[in-house]
Amino acid sequence: VSACMAGDRQSGAVVLQRFFSVLGERAGLLIYRDGDSRDYYCGGLRSSGGHGVRSGLGDLVLSDGVRYLGEWDKDKPHGKGVETYPGQGRYAGSFLNDARHGAGLLECGPLKYYGPWKNGRRHGKGVESLLLGAARIECISVLHEGALVRRTLVTTQFRGVAEAIKRDARRAEEEAEEAADKALQIANGVREKERERAAAEAKKQQ
């Protein structure tokens, strides 16, 4: 199972944290290290016991290029957001407590999945769209916590059902992309603040 399909997204221990105010919001920078890997987060950040807790809107970038842009709560992706897996695909939709949960659109290689998730697994009635050569085949799939229960080829008889499922997923995708755009604004504000801080520090040392 690919990381894109499974939603694997791990970061190391925090080795640096800084707090800023961006667009009137409490925000900051976290840098993580796990062995030779170096990951970072820019976005909404509140302090709890002296530790930065990701909250609001933010951008997590891992050393392997995996990225999450969107809403956070209590240090975890929660709400709407977009996960990107370089060379594999992306998921745009709903999250609950660090897991895909609710409607969304997964694009993973030749496969597109429109539909609901529960606790990080595909769950309920969704549409699987698979590109085979020049042809795209669509099925309505019923899944239970990631396990396939039933799969039906989309014919004229089931086209209306499939389109309704896809509309819900696309709506969730649009909301996720809006959240990601807002998160990127906050994250870029943090990056600019960090550049200003670093420039001021370098000037002092001259």
C-alpha cells in the first residue's frame, strides 16, 4: 500500500520553535529532526506549557516532500486540508484527529476515489475511477473500514448515484483547497518573519 493511499505522514522530534504574529494571528515555526531528516511546520501556533501546539491553519513539509496544508486543532490535522505525496498523488478533503474522515477526493496514480472516509480508512459508498490505457472505468464501491464489501460497475442505471457521490467529494475538495490556500498565506507570513529575524540577527553579528 502506497503512502498516498494509506495517508502516512510522520515527523520527528521538535528541535526548534519560534513564535510570531502573522495577519493578527498567533503563529510560528517548528523544526523537527529524526535522524538525517529535517521537517518543518509554518502556521498557526499556540503555546502550551512552553511547547508550540499547531492550531488554526498551517503547512507541514516533510523531508521526503510529503506535505499537509490546511486546518489544525490540538497539534493534529483536523477539519479541511490537502495532503500531497510527490510522485504518487494527493488527498483533498476532511480530517478528524489526524485521520481522513468524512468526504474527500483521493488521487493516487491511475486511481481516483470519490467518497467517504472513517478514521483514516475508506468507509461507506464511494466511486472508484480507474484509468486503464485510454479508457476510464468507474465503479460504485461499498467499503467497511477499508475492506471491500461490494463493487458495481457504473452503467447508465447507476450514473445518477455515482454523480451524486462525486459531487459531494468535489465539494469537500473545494473546501479543502480553500483551507489550503489560507494556510499557505499564514505559512508564507511566518517564512517572511523568519527571514526578517535571520537578517536582523546577521546584521548584529557584523
